[in-house]
Amino acid sequence: MSIPCTHLDQIHDVRPSGAGCVECLRNGGRWVHLRMCLTCGHVGCCDSSPGKHATQHFHETGHPIVQSAEPGEDWRWCYADKTQV
């Protein structure tokens, strides 16, 4: 049984911050998969990417929930509760 997410109130109607990982595009990095923050729209790279910018964004801002920004994927993850949403 998974733990329920307690941060659903922090999901907002957001627009992606860009077509790729904001930090990787700025510093010439590369990514494997993209995640979008559902609090502010920040697009960052996944933990399989060298920069791990989506997780870094969570640690810097406390914004807990991301959604896959990959075509054909439809899932969300709460970093704070460590569970799928």
C-alpha cells in the first residue's frame, strides 16, 4: 500500500518553463528525461540525468510534486511524501 500524498493543494495550472531542462540549456548540459514542477512549471531533468535538476529544484524550493514531461507518459511524483500521485 502506498502512502497518500499530502501536498495535492500545491498543484497549480502551470505552463512549462521551456522546451527542455532550464539549467541544462543554460549551462550546456544534457538530460535523459524531463520533469515539470506542478507548483511553478519549472522543467528540470530526472535523476538519471547528470544534473538531476528536477530534484535539485525540489530541494531549493520545497515544491513537492512533479509530472513527467515526456511524450506518452502520464504520471506524477511527490518528492516530499516519496509516492506516486
